[in-house]
Amino acid sequence: MLPATTRLMSADDHMIEPAHLWVDRVPARYRDSCPRIVEVDGRQAWLYEDELTYIPMGSCRALPGFDEAGYPPAPGTARFDEIRPGCYDPVERIKDMDIDGVWGQLCFPNYARFAGHRFFLDVRDHQLGLACLRTYNDFLLDEWCAVDRARLFGAAILPLDDIEAAVTELERVVGKGASAVAFSENPTVLGLPSVHTSHWDRLWAVVEEAGIPVCMHIGSSSQLVTTSADAPPTVMVSLNGVNSMMAGVDWLMSGTLERFPGLNVILSEGGAGWVPYVLERAEKAFHDGRMKHNPEIGQTATATTPPSELFAQHMHVCLVDEHFALRSLRDIPVDNLLWEGDYPHGDGLWPNNHEYLQKALADVPDEDAIKIAETNLSTLLRA
């Protein structure tokens, strides 16, 4: 069961970027072109490079009296005066964490996209994009997390389209105390090299030296798996874990974790119940002699360590309100299992997370319950 003294540590939450984040902080020459909130027919949207992006209510927590499904246009939008201040204000976030019985949160962006690709994918002005990305990181580390560095942690974003700039920004944010770094679950979807190449090795060297985890949030490739354009959103949400399965197998088979044995990987918001099947299947593929790479026909090298060993040594998965994963602890290393509250997104259970975990972990040994709810993540974040 979950001991009463456990401090719940959530591995995945989100900052709804405050309306003033960029207009108040970017260098003066970018003030007229950076992201800003504009009014459109009574609704609010981000305006950046002539593109309007509405705030989805499903990514927020509605204030009392407002529809949790949001308002037109589709898929249901929110205004800042319709959502809880804890979505975008770090002082109010702490208050909402206290209501939920949660001690710490690792926060990802929202509008900036989960790996920051708002500011480097298909942008016209790359210098503006880089300035906006750096400004997000500065706000995250110097203002958001600074409200309480024992409780608020942030995953910094990088300009992944430029490896030199990415390494430079990573070194900068590490110097500012970044606790984690966000990366794409599948960079090839963004038009970037895969993790099966050595392209990213300079980045991993800095991450390894810094001792911070690499986080791949579902959707950080800008593409969630679904079956067809006319499939309802319930299909996509049901398949959320597929993105993390693909990312996990990519990393297990890439050789990266062997070249950088100090790396830790978090597959964020992708669930955990799939782990036993995927590891079993990956082990079968790994030991199948017919599948050894053949460079003569263009096949790349793969890992030389069995996937189950690499997973246990390097990879961490998250559960929100899963029960199957907790029934599978003999097949999922408990040291690799994290809990996430996903505040303020609708997939989370705020304000009932503490109550949920008490029930979900009722039959789990105390030592394991503490690991899942607190110490596995606090160790990764060096909290």
C-alpha cells in the first residue's frame, strides 16, 4: 500500500504557457512577431507567423461554470478567463497540487509543443524561433520552477533542427539547472535523422555528463497514431501507447544506450501495460539469427545487448490511471515504473490523484509503492 508519508512525484504535467510569456520577454526586435494571444470572435488564440492556434479546453481545467468540452471552434476551445489559474500560474499551480495531494511535478510545454517543435518545424524565421524557444526555457527555469525548486521541475526544449544550436542550448539550460530535456519520440517525422544514426551523439554526450533524463512525450513527433482520417478521437486516444512502444523499441535497438551507458530515458504519457509484450517480442527479434544486420543491403547496425537488459538499465515508463500495469509488476521492473498526474490535461485525475493511487497501490508492497509514486522519479531528477 501507499504509506501516508509518501510525497507523490508526477513524471508528466504541462504548463499552459501564460499569455504574456513571449511578448514580455523576447528581445525587443522580436516583440511584434513573437507568439501573442489575440481575440477572434470572442475566443482567444495564439498568433505566430500568421497562424492561429486556439487553446484546447481538453488541455486545461475549466473553472466552475464553464463547459469541460470547451466552445467552438472545434475541437473545443478555452479562454484564459475560463480555466483555472493553476494551468498557467506557478504559484496557483502549487495550490492545485496541494488540493491533489501531489508534492512534485515535471512539466512539459503545451503551445510550444512537447519537444518544442513549434519553433523549428516549418517556421519562416528561424532566428525568431530560436529566440522564442530560449525564452520559453528561461521562463520555465528562472520563473516557473523558481517558485519552488523542490516541487516544480521542467523539461527544457531544444532546437532539434540544428545539432550545433541544440548542443549549445542544452549546455546553457543545464547550466541553469534543467532537470530533464525533451526529445522527439520519432525525429524522422519532423524531417530529422533517426536515433539509429550517430547524428545525435554529441547531444547524448552532454545529457549523459549532466545526469538528466531524456523525455519523449507522446505527440512529440507531431503525429499521434490513428487508423484513418475519419476515425473518431477515441481511436487515437486508445492508441496513445503505440507512440511510446515505437520510441522504446527504436531506442532499445539503436545502440545508443550502449554507446552512452549513463543515459536514462523516460517515455512520457505512453502508459506501461504494453511493456511485457513488447519486451518479449523484442527479445525474440533480437535473438533471431536471420535478422542480423547486413550493411551490403543498407541495413543499419543494431544493439548488442538484449532489450530486456537495456530496458531495466535505462528506460522508464509512466502510468496515469492504469491497473493492468500494476497487475504485471513481475514482468515490468518496478524500478522503471513512474506515476504521472498529467495536470491540467484531461487524461489526468485531478483533484483525485492521491485517492486513486491509494486504491491502485493497495495491494502493492509498501517499498514498491513508494518507488512508483515517489522515489523512482525523484532519483532521476536528483530531487
